[in-house]
Amino acid sequence: MKLRRQVPRRTVISSGAGLALATVAYTSNMQVASYVAGDSAWIAILTAGIISIFASFCFSELVGMYPTAAGIKLFIEKAFNERAALILAGLYVTISVFVVGAETYILSNVFQAAVPGVPMLFWIFLILTIIALMNIRGITLAGNAQDLTAYFMFASLLAVSLYALFRGGFALESPLQPGEPMGFLQAVAVGIFLYLGFEWVTPLVEEVTDFKLIPQGMLGAVGLLAVTYALFSVAMTSTVAKELLASTPIPHVLFAREIFGPVGVGFMLLMSLVASITTFNAGLMTASRFVYALSRDRALPVALSRLHPSYATPWAAILFLFLIAGTVSMAIYLTGAYKVLIFMGAAVECILYVVVALAVLNLRRREPGRERPFRIPGGPTIPVVVALIYGALLLLVFVPDPSNPGDAPEQLAALVTLVLTLAGIALYVFLGVPRLRAAYAARRAARRRRRPRRPKDTSAN
Amino acid sequence: MATSEEIVEALLDYQVQCNNNQRLRRMQRDWTRRLHFIAEDTGDVFTMEVVRGEIVSVGAGRWGEPDIVVTASSEDLCDMFWGDLNPSQKYLRGEIKVKASQEDVMRLDAITMIIWPET
């Protein structure tokens, strides 16, 4: 089968890597560095990348079985049940929107650093409004534009990192000794957040005719992210004092100012803008489509499936997510607790990967004969290892680190917020969804079937 | 199992419903696509041409290279074109498979939602 418009490999990679490389990634990069000694964060970042590759194998097997953009919900439903799928998909989308809120806050900080006279609230409101309007208007980065922005970003970050290292004479402090094992493991756990989004390559399975591009795309995205983050992290910590970098939401701006002066701030403003655009582009748009689909499936109120009369975009779903992202941005603005979102994001990614690994194992038992264009080699070994590793990392995200006692309150806040969010979604799935579905079934039953009945037709509506 | 004739009849009705809906025509005015519908149980293929939101032709057979490929059972295809089925529900359960961009998938579902909002 051939399609007139097909997504090439480079775009599959740029989509996954571009979404994960958000402005908030610089902040979380420093969070990783704060757990380890000297300039050794690159080891934790690469380790998190290697573990992410194992997780990508699980996604590849499942997406091969169910090649649809609704994949995550579908294969969890097939492996477990619909309620589990709705809860997890709901949590995943909620966290994605929380990350959009955090991204807005961090980007506003960058703007404020570049234009100090303007209040941050103005930037938060302006950024979210522009993004919402772009989404409602249906303006997207696609194809070549997506490739150009993503690869420009990666090439620039790699070039700046190498320049910074060259400028410092490659003088690194204990680059091969991460320090305490516990600190290193926590760095890997938080490092998982850096790769948040690489699996968003999977919806592209509907836009490619060669399935192999999806596993290859995930591998390419994780590889590109791992190398870029690792190099950038070492460049930052070897240029500016780590304590200073870890105490600000905009470490990359301090780093660029140190190397290039005021020009560096302008450069990082541009980089942040590009990074955020790709994140918003893929994140908010995909999330709004998912909310629309759930509304059409009567798992969310029908009002959320309203479409714009001219642009055919789900404006009600976009506004709904805009409000959530805005609330999150405001909450971070008022509390300054941006790290809460980093801990939550890392935890949700860990939960997702554990469930995905278990889904692989469950579906091998439930549907042994189903066609699998990609099957993870080595039997159950890799899915079991993925489930165990991410299960352990999930716990580590919330364990207070003695060398970073200042993070404990935010770790606790992240845990409480995550539990409350999960409980809220579960309550809605168990109590709200059945009511919506019952009302819908009653309306459907009252509606006359349009399809003409054939003499031998015995099928019911 | 729906026959090819039944699906074509449903497609012709779908064409009338779409083309007579002014709201839909305005919404899809920039949308020009060629769609293939594949009935996976019978192997029948149907082609639909949409030009600037107007369905200009429908029929049995495979014409040209598609922008969108929809695969489902012949019964589901027939019910979908008559407006007796919510395509989103089938899509989310993996019973209707689509090869297209995310925007096109949504526009395809939007057609049913605009014509038959109660589905």
C-alpha cells in the first residue's frame, strides 16, 4: 500500500526528538547533574537513554500489533481492560498538559531574562494565548518545517557544547566518577524525564507505509537526545558552577551568557522558542485530538468534541487543555515549585513504561497468534527487565537524597499531586464514564436506523 | 457481511448528505483528498474523491494513489456511510484502521459528527 503523502524517516526522528527537547529539559538536565559528582551527569543521561531504548522495543512490538494513533489506549485495553486504559491514558495526557504548563513557565523566565522590564505573568498569558490560537487555527509545523527546526536545534546545541568544552580546554571535574550509588540511581530516574515524548513517534504509524520506520525513529530520537543532552550537560557544568545552575529554572541562559555575553541570551531565547514551539506543536495538538476522540467515544463530556466551523479543529478540547496548562503555570509562578513537575513527569513516564512492558507480556499470553511485525528478541527477558527497572526508578524519584535535602518537599508535593491526580482520574472513570455512556446508549436506542433493511437482514442496530 | 452494491448505495447516500450540508462544506472548503476504503472481509475496495470539501465521485474499485486509506469490515463501512455507527468508537477499539495524517483522521470523523451529531 502506498500513500500520496508519506512521512520519511528523518521526520519520524525529528518528531520524537523534537518533542522531547523542550525548554524544561535544560532545567531537568541540571536536576540530573545535581545528584552526581563533578561533570559526570553524562553517564546518568546515557544510562537513562539506554533504558529508554529497551522501553522503545516494547512500544515497537505493541504498535506493530495495533498500528493506530490511538495505540497506547488500545493496547492497554487489549492487555488489561478499558478502565485501566482510560486511567493510564488520562494520566498520560494530563501530565503532558502539566508539562506544557511547566514549559510555559520556564519559557516566560527566559523571556524575562531577555526583556527584564516586562512582568512574567504577561509572558505566561501571551505564550499560552498564542499557542491556543495557533492550535485553534490549525497552524502546525509539519514535514520539512518540523525537520528544519528540530535538526537546527540539535546541531546548534552540539556546536555550542563543543565550543564551550574547547574554550575551557576540556578541563572536566571527575567526569568518570558519579559519586554515591544512590545519587547516581536517582540521577538516572530523573534522567528518564529528559526522554519524555520519544514514544510520541508511535502515532506516526498511520502516516508511514513501512512499519520499520517507527522502531528506527524511536531509536534515532533516543540516540540523538542522549548524545545532545550528555554533551550539553558536561558543557554547562564545566562552564558555570553547578550549584548556581541547579538553583535556577533557566540554567541554559546562564551558561550562554557566560560564553557569549548578551548575544548568548538572545541565542538561548531563540533556542528556547524553537524548542517550545516543537513541544507545544506536538504536545498540545496531539493531546487535544485525544481529548476530542475520548469525547466522541463518550468517555468525556460531548461538549469537548465541538469543532471550529471554519478550521475543523477541536476548539473546545484546546481551550480545556489551555485552562489546565494556564492553571499549572500560575501555580508554578506562585509557588516557584517547578521541580514538582519534573518529578511528576519522570514518575508518570516510569508508570507508563512498566504498564507497557507488562502489556507486552500479557498480550503474548492473550493473543499468541496475532501478527507481530516486530517481536522483541530474547523471549520475556527484556519486557521483564524494563518493568523491574522502571518500577525501581519510580520509587527512586520520590526517595529524598541526603545530598539534596532541599528537594524533599518538592518530591513529596510531586507524590501527593500524582496520587491525587491518579485518584481523581480513577474516580471519574469508575463513576463519571458509565453515566455518560448510559445517557448516550439511551439516545442511540431512541434513534431510527438509517440503513435500509434487506429481506435477509437480521442484524440489529 | 455487506455486498459491494450495498456499500456503493451507502456511499452515494453519504455523498448527498455531505454535499448538501452547508456547514460541512464551509468547514472542509480547503480539503482535497482521495480516499480508499477497504472492506477487509470481502477484499472490496472503494474510492472517494473530495475536492475542496465536495465529494465529486464515489464508487467501487481502486483509482489512483490515495491520501487516506480506511480499512474496516464491510458491515462497519456500510453502517458508517449510513450514519448508523460512531467511527471514533470503532477507531479507538482498533476495528477501523486508518492510514493518514492525524488531521485527516480527525476531519474524516468530523464529517460524521457534523452530519449525524447524535451518532
